[in-house]
Amino acid sequence: MTELRPGDDLIFQLESGFGLLRVLAIEGEGAETVWHLLAYDEFFPDVESAEARLAQSTGLAVRKAHMALTNRAFERTPVARLGNRPLTNDELLAYNAWLNGDRDVSDRSALLMLGIR
């Protein structure tokens, strides 16, 4: 997979369509990497529809504002990179709260954390 960075929009496929995740931050290296993701609530019939929706100026509804995953959990989340956009302060609120909170990191895939699989 292409090296990912904060601000990347990621797409994943389900039987019923496609969903979107966003990389908020990446900490550590290798097996010790912690991935910080935001999950959007909308699903799309195809990749083109998801890309078109990302290009619109109105924001997407957020399903989960922050998920901290181990590298192993992230690797179990099949995604492809769509592009990169600057992160907003609003998108980083939940991540910043995690930095100042209990800092739990999950070993469950993003899809399991969202209750999708």
C-alpha cells in the first residue's frame, strides 16, 4: 500500500457499498504504529460516488469522530487511498481529547469498531 499520511481519505468496500475513513494522525513505527481514524456515516454505491461526495464543499456526517487502532488492527481493515485534504480543527477535536484522556488503543479492525462486521 502507498505510504499513508494524516489527511488521507480512505475507502473500504462492503457487500452493500463503499464507506469512507480519514487518517487523523499516525504515531510510532512498524508494529508499534497507532492509527487514528475518523469514520464517516454515509455509504456509496461506487468509488466514483464517494470521490464526488468528498469533492463537495458540504461536510459529511461523522459516524465515529476518533478511533485509535494498533497497526495489526489497521492492517485487518482493507482500505484504498483516494486522496489527501487538509485536516480541520473540528476533525481533530476527538483526537486531541484522546491525547489528553485515557489513550485507549483497540486491536479490533475499524469495521468491527464501527459495528459493520
